[in-house]
Amino acid sequence: MLIRYKKSFEKIAMGLLSFMPAEKDLKQLQQTIKQYETADDWQLFLWKQGEDIIGAIGVVMKEEDIVEIKHVTVNPSHRQQGIGKSMVNAVKDLYKNKSVVPNDETEAFFEKCKGDC
């Protein structure tokens, strides 16, 4: 289930985002979280399964009708189960009147799940 990020989830969100190659540096990771917390056009969602938060997906509103997927990450112990695809599909449902597109970092994943996403 997709839930909106809030400050109380900061540590888990940072942990999940740290799996993204561009977010390995702590300062970069802190800047990214701050951007999600403060910028109106950046939205971070977490994926909750049972009681656990096991994934995160972040989007940026690029234009009036374009939503760019900036981050997609799943806890390594829950990978290969379709969770990333489920998160992409949930974002597409959430923004069904907009085009949901990948950025350079998420494009490979987006292509991998093409038919399913």
C-alpha cells in the first residue's frame, strides 16, 4: 500500500533511499530528504506491506501534465517480488491524468517492467 511520506518516517526513508546509487553520500541523501520535505513539486511515497515499510518511490512534478519518477527503491530482502512494479503502478493510478515518466536513474527499471508497469 502506498502511503505519503511524513517526518516520522525519515530514518526508514533515508535507509531505503540510500540503496539508490546517487544517494550513497550522506550529505546528498540529507539534501534529497530535505527536498522531499520542503518542495511542493517533490513527493515521496513509501510502500507498506503489513506492518513494515519496505519500499520508497519519489516523484517530481515536471510540468502540468508530467510526473517524473525520481527514485524507486525496495529493501533488498524484498526484491524480485514485484514491489517496485506495484509502486510504479500505484503512482500511475494516483496520477492517472498525467504522464508518468522515468528520469535517467529510474529509466532502466522502468524499461525492465515495461509491459507490467
